[in-house]
Amino acid sequence: MISIVIVVPAWTCDAIDFFSVSLSVVHLQEQFNKPTHTITTSITLTLLFRSLGAVLFGVASDRFGRKWPLVFNLVLVSVLELGAGFVQTYPQFLALRSLFGVGMGGIWGLASATALENLPVEARGIASGFMQQGYAMGYLLAACINLKLVPAVPAGWRALFFTAAGISLFAAGVRALLPESEYFLKAKAEERAKGLERTTGEKSRIFLKETGVMLKTHWMLCIYAVLLMTGFNFLSHGSQDLYPTYLQTSKNFTPHDSTIATIIGNCGAISGGVLAGYLSQYIGRRLTIIIFVLLIGAFIPLWIIPSSFGALSAGAFCVQFGVQGAWGVIPIQLAEMSPPAFRATFPGVAYQIGNMISSASAQIEATGGENLKTTILKNGVPTVVPDYATVQGILIGCVAAFVIFITIVGPENHGSHFEQAKTAFEEGAGRDAAVIAAAGEGGVAERERGSSVDEESVGNEKGDVEIREKRSEELREKA
């Protein structure tokens, strides 16, 4: 389980850094004298630039290995998060958060690939849930820091950004001390055993060639993955990014109570994600996603209609149980459907392009809420305020329906042995149409149903698998 120890802190840091803005919207309004929909532009820009980071760091990871690209990635986000805590003007803040999006965009693809490729197939469902809920854990930790540290120090909201930067730098140090992914170590060992060691330039040429072949072969799968992740990102960001502001503005919660409700919601997210990941190993990836998205729809009224702290906190718990439950399946679902040699680039880029398309979710809710007013009692006086509740309920309901549809029509390669496929710098990696199944029969059957891999390359792949398995056994014995 060392792979989980490696990547969960990285993904947790990602969440702490990102949600620093969501938890500070009210403070940022006061600092820069801007309305809510202007402050949320920074969230939009962060999400827009994440796709660029996913491409840059994903390619580096599939080409050079998982370890050092992730270390550099974490150092970069640490520096940019620290810088955001020192800004004095709103344009400076926007610039830092845009650059931060580039760094943030690489973490998920690298983390999920590292976590899942080094685990037995039987453990990947629950590992997917654990890994993904590092994000909810990060949001929870950020909320705790915002609850206790921010009000207690002179730096105020900036303290949240300073603390997040320190945590990310610590995670980078931990990752630097831990080993490279066994998947890449085995690939290099096999090269030496076969006498096929290539220069860096040769590997890079092969990598670029196989990337082109992969895109040509799997372009429909690429489009599907982007549509799936667009729905999922609208689901998560639409239910999270403006939530603290919604409670304080539309429900008249204090900053303290809205933070407590956020913490309760993230407890639901963590439990839902782990449970869903575990269930997906037995009932399938798509069915698990559909069940948990249906739970979201059932609890939207509890999430937006009440006015009391207890009821709204229960709604937050239940909705996030469903949202992050469905999300808990996504790392393994994308890893299993991806062209196996590109498990960092393909899921990461699909994820972040989906983020880019859904990047305006907070602004949509902020603008819609400001145009659709409601009246609440504030200090005993009827007060007209933005109706964020109705806008969020409509948005999440529509997105949930879309996610159910796109999940039903999509593929599922449950139980794929993608770790037995070639690395992205080996000949033939881009032509892999499916991963190798447990007994070998699944992979062969998939190729017979229309893979572009000819019989000779299938035979070569089987030989490669046998060599990999033999080498793995030798490495285990030596260890």
C-alpha cells in the first residue's frame, strides 16, 4: 500500500490549495472590494489552466516516470500558493491563481497512475476510493485551518494560503524520499534483460510516435472521457466551490457555522468515496456511479430548502456522500478505460479538460444567484439576498441527470490488468486497444473484436507479458 501513502498526501495538498479560495471568498471581497462573481473569476481561471498542467506533467510522467515530475509539480504549487498569500491587488491575485492552475492540473493524473498501477487488481476499487477522497480530506483540513487559524492570527485569510504552501512543500519532500513506481522500474529492468536499452532521444521519438498512434486509434474514447469528466466536474465544483458563500449569504450563517457545515459535508464525502470504491469492485464501476448519483438527486431538497444548521448540515453530508461516492470510482474507471501506456496523460488530460469546460460553474451560480433574489430574516429584519440555493439545486439536478446518461452509454473494463501493458516509450504502446485481462483471455478477446493490433504484435505482447511476470517474480525474490 506504499503507493497510496505516496499519492494521497499529494492529492490532499491539491485540495487544500484549491479550496483556499472557496473558503476565503467573503474575506477576498473585503480585501479587494469586489463582488462575489468577480472573486470567483479566480476559481474559473484556475480550472481553465489545469488542462495545460495535465498535458505537461502527464506527458513527463508517462515518458520519464512518476516520481520526479510529481515532486517538481508539488514544489511549483507550493511556491505559487505562497505567492498568492502575499499579493496586494486583485490582478496580482488572478495572475498567481492562473499560474497555480497549471501546477495543480498535473497532480491528479500522476497521483492516480502511481496509486493504481502498483496494486493488485482486487484492491484497486477501494484504493480508488481512498485516493480520490484525499481531495475531500484536503477540503476538510482547509476548513479546519480556516476555522481555527485564520481568525486567530494577524495575517487573516493569508494564513490559509501560507499553511497550504507549507503542506505542499512537505509532501514534495516525502515523495522525493520514496521510490519510483515499480511499473517503470520493471520496464527498465526488462530493457536491460533483453539488451534493448535505448538512448533518451530514441525513447522520446518512440513516445511521440506512439502518442500519435494512440490519438488516432482512440479519438472516440478521448471525446467520451472528456464528456464524462465535464459532467463530473460540474457535479463536484457546482456543489462545493460556492457552498460556504451560499450558507453565509443566502442562509445567514456565520463564517464559523458555514465552515462547520463544510466539514460535516466533507465527512460525508470521505465515507461515500471509500464505500463506493469498495462496492465497485463487486458490482461494477458504472452501476456504482449510477447508484450514488441517484442519491444526490434524492437529497437535493434537503441541501437547499431548510434554513436550520442541523438540516442543512445533514443535506451537505448526504449530497457530498453521493457526489464523492460517484467520484471515488473515477480514478479506477478512467485507468481501466485508458490506453494502458498513457495512464497518467489520458485520465489527467480528460479530467482537466472537463475541469476547463466546467470552470465557470461557480460564476454561473454566483451570477444566477445575484439575479434571482430571495428574502431572509437578518437580525430580525427582512433582507433581500442572492438566491444561491435555487440556482445550485437546478444546476446539480441537471448535471446529475447528464452524468447518469453518459455513464450508461460508456465503456467499462472492470478488472483490467493494465500494469502488464507496455510503457509509453516502447514500440507498439499506442496500439493497445485494451488491457490484458487476468487470465489473458480478456485481452485476446478484445483484440479479436476489432483491435488494430495484428496477430504478430499480439504474440509479441504475450511474450512481453511473460517476460514481465518472470522479471517481477525475480525482483520479488531478490527483495
